[in-house]
Amino acid sequence: MNDRTIHVTQQDMHRLRELIASSRSAGGGDDRDRPYLATLATELDRAVVVGQREIPSDVVTMNSRIRLRDGRSTWTMTLVFPEKADTEEDRISVLAPLGAAILGCRVGQPVTFRVPGGAERSCDILGVLYQPEAAGDLHL
């Protein structure tokens, strides 16, 4: 992960901490996600927490739709909670290495993350196409 400042809304922080706690408890969560809980927890530990109305519109929050570039390839995806993840719908879990890495980052920031198997990858955040807080969708 990068040593960068990330911003997370109070609502996202609360929901993500609950996700981590329930996933770590006996019988909670998906076994495939367990290795990534520590990564997400580390990211949250260094986050600057702000109100939903205070988050800049170029920051990746939960349920944000973003455009990324990896070398010459560009793609669009939505950052979601694990139960909503669906690769066919371009929805990536916040527990995936890339999902945890982009949470709280701003447009223009390079993001480095480790894929399963340990290889390091990087990409750039080109744009936030939709951010719930900027759109006034504070209930998502």
C-alpha cells in the first residue's frame, strides 16, 4: 500500500469497521475475504475521517464509480461492499486488494497494491464518475 493520506466518510468508516468486526467473528464473512481484512483495517487506521457533506467530490468513497488506468488499459468500476461485488457488473469489493487500495484516494493519485500471489501492481485514478456524497445520495 501507499503511504498517502486517504479520506473516508464517517458513515463509510462505521460500516467498514462493522464489516471487519463481523467478518472476524466466528462464522462471519466469506473465507475468501479473510486475508484482506487486515489490509483494509490498516488503510482505515490511517484515514482522515470527514462528514459526508465534507468529502471532496474527487475522492473515492463506497459506491463510487471510478475510471482507472493500468499502463495502456483503462476501465471503469464501482467500489462496493463484498456482498454486492460482481465482476460481470464491474463492481469490486472493498476487500479486494485493488478495492482497499483505492478507497479514500483522489483523482490523479497513483495506487499500488498486491494481487493474490504477491505481485505488486499499480494504476492511476483518472476520474470519479459518480460519488454518492457529491450526488446527494447520502443513504447508500
